[in-house]
Amino acid sequence: MELSQSLRTDLHQRQELTLEQRHAVKLELEQRLLGLISAVRDFSFTPKGVCPNCSHKMDSIEILEGFSRDPKDPRTTCPKCKHQFSAKLVVSDNHSSVEILYYCPDQVLEILRIEPSMTLISPSEFRQHHAAVFHSAVRHFGSLTSAYEKVDVKYLFQELPPEEELLQKAEPFMGTLSDSVIARVIRVHTKKVYRYRKAKGIKAYNRSDVADEVA
């Protein structure tokens, strides 16, 4: 019996994104998400954060990642100088543009949890009287209804149009965002988004395609 030994080296090419590229991917997906929300709603909003200490203009991902996990602290943190301050949302519709406080996700849920009387007002009244909470909830959770579900409270008002209308409004974003993300924003089951996208012949979302675009 003859024993033989061989040494084989396999080379695998593996592409890894740099920190800058990963940030660019996150930022691109954030812009798509904000675009979807704007298409579904009758308004658009843009996160705004200019550090009052070092004047660094933070993008929307830096603002999100700078939020603390403290439910009583809505401030974000500047990635350059670590100064904490309150970010803003610039909310625009066909008639006006206003700048309001941008709450972090935990702060939104804390406010909804400790203010049960808010469940008694309609979405339009909520937006009028509690604009910062309303728009921050829509950004982070897709809707007031979804935000309330996070704190085990049922919001009884009808907030969004019928499913078919929502799917039509979301169609331009299908394939550019995952079916689950779209489903969360428009409060339609993921399977319905999947079937609608397939029926329209739209290719499924692939995160690597986004990386290729921003690389």
C-alpha cells in the first residue's frame, strides 16, 4: 500500500466593503425608505443635525446611530466631537415646510406609553398637536399603529388608505427595498407585497446590488 500526501491551496476572492462603503449603503437605503414613506403619505421629511459645537453636518444615518438608548433622552451624538444635541426633522407638504424635534425610537415609545390619552385622537389631530411624536413614529415604525403595537396598545383609528392603493403607491420601491421593509411601512402582510411584486415582474431586492451602486 502506497501513501501519498498532497497539499492544495484554494484561493477564494472575497469582497469586503470598507467602513465608508457600508455607511454609503446604509445611507442609500435610508433615502429609499424616506422616499417610500413620502410616497405613501402626503408629506416628506428630512432629518437634520448640525452639531452646535463643531458645526459638523450629520447625515441621517449618523443621526440615527448617534441616538442613545435612554428612553428619556432624545438627543443624538456628533460622531466628530461627541457633543450631544437635539436633531430636527424638516417636514414638508404641498403648502408648507416646518422644522420639528426628531425623537429617537425609544423616546417615541416612552411618550406613547406614558400618554394614554393620545390614543383618543385621530391621526390628523395627532399630527397637528403632537407633530414631533407623530412624524418620528412614522419614520421609525412606519405608522402610529405600529408604534403603539410596540407598547401593547391598540390605536383604533384608521391611519392608512386601503391595501390596494398602498401597494400601488409602494410599487416604484419594490425591488429597491426588501418586501418586509415595504410591508412594515404600508402595514400589509409581507406575502402580499411579494405576490404583488411577482405579478408585476419586479426582481427581488438584493443588498449586494446596492453595494455595487454606491461602490
